[in-house]
Amino acid sequence: MIKKAEREETKNVNKTTRLTLITALVVLVIAVMAGSASAISYVTVTSPNGGENTSGTTNLIWDSDGTAGDSGSFALAYSADNGTLWKNIIVGLSCDMRSYSWDTTTETPAGSPAPNDGTNYAFRVAYSANGSIIDRSDDIFTIDNTAPTLDVLDSPIEGVNLSASLVWINGSYNDTGSGVDACRCLIVRVRRVAATITR
Ligand SMILES: [Ca+2]
Ligand SMILES: [Ca+2]
């Protein structure tokens, strides 16, 4: 009878040990799951990251270890003055997002002016669930949505014989805000003068 009682006690102790182990495992699994829900450890802006000349729709790109199941979201913002004032482009992006197509010609965010031409732009990505997970473009970049203007004042007209040793082509070009990269004057078929400029 004593041995049977001992066996029963041993069984109960084993059952208690098993229950404790199972409980510990469940707690561990819950802890691991909770950890994975806020596992984002970094976000890094990839493009534009400084030095670019952008216009129209540009691809904003960043890197992170976030996944679709993570809590929180990404917020994208731009600054026209190298980081003094930031305006949201979009908020609430899923943590598995790594790029966003940004139209620099429209109101962003809605109701605020579209970005103007400028050379002091910065781009920023922030993680909503942790204020220390944030990054901006390492340097400034340019937004230029204004085509250059060209005003030719003097040039040979069609039909004129270009036999003179000196031919005047006179005009001006302008690109407000971001400058002109190049200006080319073309004489086509020795009769017509055309000028092109690029930004
Ligand atoms: Ca950066
Ligand atoms: Ca321009």
C-alpha cells in the first residue's frame, strides 16, 4: 500500500512538472511572438539620398528589416529646406513596403502646395512604433519641374546665304531655381538655325 501511494505521488509530481513545462513553453512562444511584432530594428533611406536631380514622378526607396506582420507603419515626409520643416507625403505604409511612387508635381499632402523647384530637398522615413527608428537622405537633392525657357533674339533666317565669316546668333535661356545644364545651337542643312536647351 505504501509503495502504491508513493507511485501515485510520483505520478502527480510528474504531471505537475509536465504542466509547468507546458506553461513555460506557452509563455516562451507568446514572448517570441510578441517580440516578432515589433522586430523592426532599422530603416535606411536609399533614394533619393542626396545629389539627385528629380522631376515628375520619382521612386522613393528605403531599406528595413520590417515585415508585413509587424505592428506600426512607415511615414514618408519631405523637407524643402534640408530638414528644418517636414511635410508628410504619406503615412500608414505597411512595414514590408520598401518603395513609394511620389508625384512631385501634385499637392503633397493633399491641401498643401506641391513641392516647388528647389535644391535643398530631403526625404525621410519614420517608423510609427519606435521614434528612434528613423532616417533621412544623407544629403540634399533637387526637384525641378520647370522646363527651361529660350529666347532667340538674332539668328540667320531661312534662305539667307551664310557666306560671311562671322554669323551672329544671339539669345538668352533661363531655368529658374535649378539652372541650365546645356545649350546647343544647330544649323540644319546650312539654311535653318535651331537652338535647344536641356535642364
Ligand atoms: Ca540616411
Ligand atoms: Ca528647371
